[in-house]
Amino acid sequence: MRHELWPDGSLEQHQRDIDRYFAGDRREPAEVLLAFTAGTAAVGFAELSIRNIVDGCATDRVAYLEGWYVVPNARRKGIGRELIQAAGEWATRQGCTEFGSDANIDNHVSHAAHLRLGFEETGRVRTFRKNLGRHDKSAT
């Protein structure tokens, strides 16, 4: 499921991240919630962290939805909503009073889902990078 959400990462990297988390290295993400069918098949997840700076938030301890995914054939059945509800409860137990998230600027399905679940849009951003290494042809 992680690879479906973040296809740029290799399967091997996703497996290393999962193994690290279940081995007890819970810095990033701080918590992972999994959703299962009655037949015990995993159908969704939410990866959570706590950030000290989040655009649009006033506090310095903000629960953050790092990743949220429900398999296509399980969507529109309330599973995503239940994951977000459980994530909010986890955040409250961590002492957070705000819950942040993001979505790619062109992911209209995610935007609509966030809004339906009580998130409010606080801004839109485009990020940029510039390689400062010797391999940057534009620097010559």
C-alpha cells in the first residue's frame, strides 16, 4: 500500500521503512494505523508524526498526517474516515490540539476528502530545489 501511495520509492526502501518502524524505531513515523477487513486483509493505513512547525497552524506540537491510503476497492466505505478519526484520537492523547496534512496540488480527490473530514485549506505551495553540487550544469 505504501508503494501505491508513494510510487517513487522502491519496494525495498518501503520494506526497510516498515521493518524499521516495527523494530521500534518510531521517530518517523511516530505511529502507524492500519485498517483491516473482517477477513483480516489490510485495506488502508495512516502514518502519523508530530511536527513543531506546520504552515497554517499556531502551535508548536502538531499531529501530522504523513500518509493516508485506502485500497481502491475499499474506498467510499468509511475506512478513510475511521482512520482519520483514530488519528485524531491518537493526536489528542499526544497532547496535540491541531492536526495538519498536505496533498499534491493537483490531487483533487484528496483535497475533497480532507475537506469532508473537517480539515480546512490553509494555503497552496509549489516547492523548488536547486542542486548546488558540481553536477549542476546550470551553475557554469
